Amino acid sequence: MIRTAEFYGLKKIYIYDQNDLLLPPGKSKFARAEMEKMARVWTAGAIEHIEVIPILDVADFLANYPGRKMATWVDPSAKMLHEVQFEAQDLLIVGNEKTGLPEDIAPLIDQKIYIQGHGQTSCLNVAVSFGILMQTASTQLLASK
């Protein structure tokens, strides 16, 4: 997702890392250096060009974010992606693959977005969902310039 965000020109990405996956293993200089090297490899160097900002309190962050909060939601009653009009200051939110976004943040979301599929699988890989959102938003925003 970091690579995708940077590919589409984002300067920063916010990540809520509830499982501490972004923390380097151990406290040794070697472990930190190895983690930084792997981050450059995994993101094809994108990590060098984008700021990764950790979110510690999701509710507080969402309540204070100045733009619209647009979140993918596995619910066909949400607005279909092709019906959404994106704005430059929108915050695009995707949940994890296993559980999606927690219901308790639903009141903080301005627009729930459903990516409609045509197969039997009910959801996509989180990175794929993010890529679809970025392509759709980018296309709309470039067309409106």
C-alpha cells in the first residue's frame, strides 16, 4: 500500500498498526538497519519518498481529520464506488483483510464505499482495494483539473 500511495503521488500515508508490524524486530542497530533495508525492498524504494505516520488513537484521529473520511465497507447498502465523487482532501480508509473496519468507527465515517464484485468472494485483498480506490480517485481528480 505504501508503494501504491507513493505511485499515485501521495506525500504521506497514515497507518494504524495495532499489531506493531511496523516496529523493527529487537533493539539492535543491525535489526533496525535490516528492517529499513527490507522496507526499501518491499516498497520498491517508495518508502524514501513518502511519510508514514502512525495513528495511535483511531477515533481521535478521525474526529479531528479536516477532510471527508471515505471508507471501504463490505456492505452492499454502502455507496457503490462508481457513484462516489472524490475530493482532494478526502481521507481514504481501508480495513484489514480479516475483519475490515471496526463498527465503532462507523459514526466517524462520512462516506462508506462498497467495491462491487461479480464473483462469489465477498471481499478483496486490502492492498488491491486500496489500489482500486486510488485509481478511481486519481482518475476523477485529474479529470476535474
